[in-house]
Amino acid sequence: MIPSAFAYSRATSLQDALIQLQSHEDAKLLAGGHSLLPLMKMRLATPSKLVDLGGLKEELRGVRREGDRLIVGALTTHSEVAHSKVVQESLPALSEAARQVGDLQVRNRGTVGGNIAHADPASDLPAIALAFDAEIVVATLDGTEVIPAHEYFLGPLLTALPEHGLVTHVSFVLPDPGTQTVYEKYPHPASGYAVVGVAAAGGVGTDGTVSHIRVAITGAGEVAYRASAVESALAGQTPTEETIRAAAAQAAADGDIAGDLFASEEYRRHLCQVYTARALRRVFASQLA
Ligand SMILES: Cc1cc2nc3c(=O)[nH]c(=O)nc-3n(C[C@H](O)[C@H](O)[C@H](O)COP(=O)(O)OP(=O)(O)OC[C@H]3O[C@@H](n4cnc5c(N)ncnc54)[C@H](O)[C@@H]3O)c2cc1C
């Protein structure tokens, strides 16, 4: 299918992108184009103008560690995240999630900023963002806004991104040393999107009980969520097959679980439990051994 007519220009700087975005009614930013172009071809999006961010790689691309944070630029592709040594060493769950996004073409073109801005409910990154207290850093012509992930994802394709806002980077809080971080996903067999994706992180104290635990789930419902009931059930417990199973049984409790043509609501609830248990077994593998 063919999109409706639109103007196109390549932004020469961040400021230029913001000015162009604001000065054209219905203008849209273009990053990797893997979500926007299909929508345009189906005429579900009919922007009057595309402002291409492709020339802003100096400003918006790359991964770096800053203190206890991992900063990922908006134009960084999923492939770059997956192959980054810094990500592999400091936040393996993010590396694991990036490796599982779509297929090679999607990972080579799709960007972290586009993924977070588009906020598909089956995207992988929202689970990682929630599990690791990410901040979404947004530039507007009025300045910079920092939006915590738990206030950012509001619904399917719905976020707290301000009108005419441009995501510049995403900043993840790195877990304490010794924390195991994992991402487990049941991918849709055609697209690779998460039917259910579970990000988990945790560790035990000197007494062998769970001292900290984070679980966030994407794909299962209208919007990604922290699985607080799982976390409460496991905190302070000795990790065993029984305590993990009991905690994972709560995996759907905090979500607005939904069914679709591919997976019924009941099946997704089941997948939430199964994939949460898998993730927790990996987090606490050395205690279970
Ligand atoms: C076949 C297929 C399979 C996929 N599988 C997966 C998967 O398994 N897991 C997954 O997580 N994702 C998946 N995706 C999505 C993909 O990973 C991209 O992240 C996603 O398409 C958006 O990134 P993009 O750079 O292509 O954004 P674009 O398509 O260019 O933009 C998407 C939206 O975000 C806006 N935007 C882009 N950049 C910014 C910015 N910096 N600031 C503000 N707004 C911005 C655009 O205006 C547009 O509205 C899949 C996509 C396809 C086509």
C-alpha cells in the first residue's frame, strides 16, 4: 500500500528537529521507520511531514555508563545495544532483550528511541525500562523533561511523551553488583514481538534469602507492568523451586491481561506464570543448584 503524500526533511541538529516538529501540523519524527512506515502505508498515520533524525547520530546515538546508570541514546539501534560490551557487562537483561527483537533487519534499523516513543504493548523494552527504573529523557523547545518509566507507559501506543517532544536517551539504573538480570520471552512466531516477555533481576543476602527482586512483564496486556505481587511473594524467602512457583503464580495479578487472535487471555495468563518462573529460576540459579 502507498502512504498519503507527505513532505520530508532531514534534521541538521536537535534544535532544528524540534523546530521542524513544532512548526508543521501533524509532523512526525522518523527514526528507523519500522513502526511508522507500516502505519503510514496502511494510512493509519498520515503525517504532513517527516523529520528524519538520521543525521543526528553524533548527538543521539551510543551507549555509555555514567556512575550507577546506563545511558542509551535514542538513535541507538537494537543491534548496537545487543552487541555493546558495556550493556553485556552492566545490564545483561537489556542485551538479551535487544537480541530477541524481531529479526536481523528490524534490529539493524529499529531504534531504542523509536521503540520507546511508539510504545507498542508487545515491545520488549518497556519491561526492561520498568524493571530497571529507567528515565525517559525528552527534549522540547522549552527544555528537557525526565519522565520515570512507571509514569511514561500509559496504554497501547500511549505514553506521557509531551506533544512535540523528542526522546533523546533512556537512562537505566544499574543493579547492585552480584544481581542477576535476565529477560525471558515467548515471541510471536511471525513478528517476533512479545506474546509475553519477562524482565527479572534479583539477589540474596548473607542469610540466603531474597534481599532484592524486580519483575516486569510486557506483551501480556494493554501495557507493560511491574509484577509487584510476584516481588512481594518472593522477597525474604529462600529461593527454591516451590517458592519460585508460588511467586510466579501471581505473575498476571498486576496486569491488565488481554487476549487477541493469537493468544487468548487465559493462555497469556498461563504464559506469564511459566515465563516468570523460568526467569526467576535463572536469576536464582546458583541458589537452586
Ligand atoms: C516485523 C517487525 C517485528 C518487530 N519485532 C519487535 C520485537 O520483537 N520487539 C520489539 O520491541 N519491537 C519490535 N519491532 C519494533 C522495532 O523494534 C522498532 O523499535 C520500532 O519499529 C520503532 O523504532 P523505529 O526506530 O523503527 O521508529 P520509527 O518507526 O521511525 O518511529 C516510531 C514512532 O516513534 C516516533 N519516534 C521515533 N524516534 C523518536 C524519538 N527519538 N523521539 C520521539 N519520537 C520518536 C516516530 O515519530 C513514530 O511515531 C518490530 C518491528 C517490525 C516491523
